Amino acid sequence: MTKQLASRRAVLLLALTFAALVVLAASVRYGAVEFSATDIGRALSSLLPGRPEPTLDQRIFLELRLPRAVLCLLVGASLGAGGALMQALFRNPIVEPGLVGTSSGAAFGSALFFVLGPALRLEPGLWTLPVAACLGGVASTCLVFLLARSREDGRAPIVMLLLTGLAVNALFMSAIGFLSYVARDPQARSITFWSLGTLSGANWRAVEAVAVSTIGGTLVALRCAKQLDALMIGEEEATYLGVNVNRLKWVVLSVNVVVVAVATAFTGVISFVGLVVPHILRMTGGADNRFLILGSALAGATLLSLADLVARLALRPAELPIGIVTSAVGVPVFLLLLRRRRYVF
Amino acid sequence: MLEASDITFRVGGRALISDVSIKFAPGRLHLVVGPNGAGKSTLVKLLARLLRPQSGRVEYDGADVSRASEADLARRRAVLSQAVEIAFPLTAREVVMMGRHPHFGSRPGPADETVADEMMEHFDVAQFAGRDYRTLSGGERQRVNFARVMAQLWRAGRGPACRYLFLDEPLTFLDIRHQIAFMKKVRAFADESDVVTVGVLHDLNLAARFADRLVLLDRGRVAAEGTPAEVLTAARIREVFGVEPTFLPAGPSGFHLVFD
């Protein structure tokens, strides 16, 4: 019985790895410009020492298409893994990684940057926008924690975190609404595009930053998987099994904040991936957290790359904000999952 | 040996437990009884170190338990709570295996697998191994949790240190047949010479039948302690519970209580 479940999980993880690679191949090939396998091979080999300078097409591939495809995988992985972590921590299957205010805070940070940046003579350089978003994400998460902390013993009960997170998210969303209302057109359009999520600003620096946070965060998360398993049967029971629940909360939330804020910083707010992906995996392979974290990272990467492909191809040569695609696909899938009788809450 | 000396626990200025000093010997079944709000669950949580007293101390085998590491404590102390709710699709076998968490690193070893299987067999839940925990009835769930707690305390042979089993109103969701079967299994485990067992029970008749020692708790203090016959006198029941008892001579404990 248990053996069956373990081997089903192994098969699922293998299949997801394969799917991620296939989608990666498709997303470097298709877009506003199509690249054949030979084009891709030539572009890649132009990087080798002693080859002639790459042509314009090859540079488009190397400096725009490839980093975008890789960034998409990484951001999808961080949203998926973040979702799995937060659902395990909150012991609730309908929780999103942005729940404790991280992504709305990051969106607010960047909206503020779009509006105030020109006045403060801040150039929208490679790092300034991501830094503003990261600061916003960390600040809003800290705000949620300060407000959720109990005055008596300084602990932050899960229910308080959930409700405070909801309230703070609403607050930041209204602040973003206000900013985009008062902003003039180019900024207002940037805010809109960014709060719907976009990968059009992808470059290798972004890939480096997101790779560090995603891979580092996932490794720390995997080390917490066994403790998160114990947490599924309750905070008290986990304590009796030797888990320091307060320390676990801090580690997992810090990982989630860093991973989500860094991803949001480069791509904007992308919803529903972190909510739906762990859900689907849990239905197919059970609730083991090691499996869920790894599987959600792989499935998140695959799904977000697919969504980006749709976002690039649907209105070619123009492109859609990716958040529109993830919500448009994610919401019906989520509703369908909710209505399946097998999956009871 | 489990010993609490002068423990006091307050929440918001109100003492839930005040100056309780009490000893629990291994090889005996100790049951705590008392009216609602007497502090029974709080006492068990203090003894199991889920809560820490503001003053006084709790000792396991003569050593202050507040200094024990989480991992060490988890290998010799287990608690069966009233009801365990799970929001995720875990199989009954996975829940039982959690009891072995303190004993293995990242993956269970063959010994852990054997213990989990044996405990499921012993508590008559082996047939639910692959079932989703959430689809089990309240009584079936409680048996799965009992198997988990016993898997946590299982060890090969006698160790030098005692093992500590706490039960916090474990019978709430069990029908009468499973209540009796459950108490018999607790009884058998409590008889082991290296096991200290402390439980909270509401039913005075069940408590009187199965306990070696009863502790009567009233408003955070120990009102009486001793054998069931010593503790459960008509005067005390009247005073502490506010009901009029009648003692009928019957059953394994020698008397059966009827209340009015």
C-alpha cells in the first residue's frame, strides 16, 4: 500500500521533470520570432570561444528568448514551492504564497516606484525596480506579523496571520488602485501591466537573482519537509513529536517571503499558480511534503512556462500580461477541483 | 518517576493550576478526574511540557524537564489528545508512521516499518492502512492515533529511563465497546514497570474501574488523591461536582455510581 504510493510519487516526479524540459524546449523555439533547432544550436555554439560574433537573430535568442524561458521556469518553481510551503504551514489547502501580504506589498513597492521614481530622478535601471518591490514585500510581511502577534506571549497564531494577511492585502491593493488612479498614462500603464504580471523584462541578471533564491529556498524547504509532515496533524501534536513549531514557522515564512518577493520583484504579481499547483499534486500523490515541495516546484515551472507561451502567442506580435493567462486558466481549474466530491475539506 | 513540585500556571492573571505538588509512579495507571474548568487538561499539558509553569518544576526521572531537548523528550513522552483533525489526504498508515518521527532521520528504517505495522495490527486498524484518514469515523481515527502514540513510545527491551504516556480525554469519540477495549489496552501498557501513565477521564465509573490511583482536581488544586475508593467519597462528590451520588455494589471496581 505505502510502497505503491511511494512509487507513484517517484513516477510523477520523473514525468514532471520531463514535462518541464519539453515545455522549456517549446518556449525557446516559439514566440514573436521562431527559431528552428539548427538556429538554436548555432546561437548556442556562438558562445564558444573562437567563434564569430553572434548575429542579430542569435543575440535576440541569447539575450531575450533564453533568459525569459529560464526565468519563467524559476519563477514558476518558486511560486509552486512557496504555495506548497504555505499550505503546509497554515494547514489549509486553499492558501496562496502571497497570503501574508508578500506579493501585494511587492506590487505596492513597485507601483510607488513607477509613480515617484521620475520625481526622485530614479532611473528604472536593472536593480532599482526589483529592490523597490522586494522592500515592499518584506515590509508588508513584517507589518502582517507585527499586527498578528499576540500581546501576551508574542506568538503569532495561524488564524490571526491568515486574517491579518487578508486585511493587509486588501489595504495594499487599494493603495495600488489609488496610485494607478492618480498616475499619468505611461506610469499607470506600467503599474497595470506589472500588477498583472509580465516576464517581458527578463534578462540574465534577473535569472541569477531568482535562481539563487529559488534553489536556495527549495533546499531549505526540503529540510523542513518532515517537520511540516508532523504539523499536518496539528501544532500541539507536532510539538509532542519533537518539532519546535515556532522556529519552524519562522524558517518557513522567511523562505517564502524571500522566494516570493524576489520572484515578484522581477515579474510582477502572478496569481493562482501557487494555489492550484500543490492542490493538483496532493490529489494525485498524497500529502507527503517532500514530494509536494519538489513536485510543486516542477509543476509550477511547467505550468508557468505554458502560460507564458500562451501569453506570447495569443496576440502575436503583441503579448498579454501572464497573470491574465494564469487567472483565466487557474480559476476554472480551481473551481473544478472544489466541486469534485472526492476532495473533501 | 514523574514529579511535579509546587507548579502554578496563570493565564491573564487567573491561576488555572495553583501550587500543585504530585508524584506519579511507573507501573501504575493514574487518572485525573474533576468538574469542567478544574484544570485537568492544563495539568496534563504542564506535565507533558506543552505548557511551562510560571513557578515550580516538573521532573522526569529526577531531572528538570524544562531543560530536556525536544528530540530527546519526543522519544520518551507521548500524548493522546481528544481528537486530531487533518485537512490533507494522509493515509492511516502515514499518520501512524508519524509516531516514529522522533526515531528516524529523513526516511523510516525497516524497524520503524515493522513497529508501525505491528501497532496497526494491535489496535485493530491494519485494514485501514491505505485509507484516507479523513474518511474514517471518530472512533476509527482515535484508534489510529492510539497506534501512532504507541509507535512513538515503542522501544526494544527495557531502557534505563521511564517512558511517559499522557491521555487527554481519549474516550470522547468512542462508543462503549471501544471505550472498554481502549481502557484495557491502556491498562495493559500502564502495567509495564518502566511506563508512567497519566490520563484525564470524565466518566467517574470508568475511572474507578481502571485506575490504580485517582487524582481529584478542583479549581486548579488537588482536592484528593489515592485509590478510587479513597478518593470517591459521597461527601467529596457532593462538594466538588455538586451532585448527589448513590453507591451501588456492583462491577469490577466493587461499586457503581449513580447520580442525582
